[in-house]
Amino acid sequence: MKLDGVGLFVNDMAAMVRFYRDVLGFEIKEDENTVNVYLIKNGTLFMLYERKNFEKMTNRKYEYLNGLNGHFEIALYVDTFEEVDSEYAKAVEKGAQSVLEPTTEPWGQRTCYIADPEGNLIEIGSFNKPFRTFTE
């Protein structure tokens, strides 16, 4: 098996579409009133599923956290430390919740955390080199 992508189960689809499209720049083409968003971001499948629609489809009820969600993160990479700072500032200015201001960690990564409107954690980080050289 290969990892295909990641999906979020969302309560307020309109708010989440606006956040990922307008704050983080994801190329979401669906209307804010859709029940599912399906897109490819840098070669990774990214999906938003409306909770009530997913529950209906699976004929099950699920439990959801309120507030900051500490179960997972969405990691976004930029090539330079300066981009970490600028992307963080832009996201917070556009309405993202600040969780951790940009900081350089002892292992050499500059990182920060924000949260989307439903409390999912998003990391913006860099090892101060292009992604391809970092992953090789």
C-alpha cells in the first residue's frame, strides 16, 4: 500500500474551505456549501468531508474534539527560515490561530504552529534548504 493523502472530517465546511483556500492558498475549486472537497496539493491528496454526510454514508456516529486537536498535524514545508516567519505572519494576519510562534529548534528546524477554525494543528517548517534536498 502507498499513502495516498489525508482527509479531515469537518463541522463547518464553509469556514474550512475559506481557511484552506484563502488563508493557506490551497486550490479549492468547490463551493463553500459542498459536502466534500478533493484536491491534490503538491502531489498529496487532501480531502475535506462534511461530518454529517460521512456519518450518513457510513451509518455511524463519531466523536469529535472541540478546541485544539492534539491527535495529528498537517505539515507544510517551505525552503527557508525566512519563509517560515513570513508564512506564519500572513496566516495569522488572515485569521489563523497562533499556537507556536516561529522558533529554531535544537535539531536545526525552524518551525511554528497555527490552527484551523476547527482546532486542527498545522506546522509550517523548514530546514533552510529546498524540500527535495531535505528529503533525499
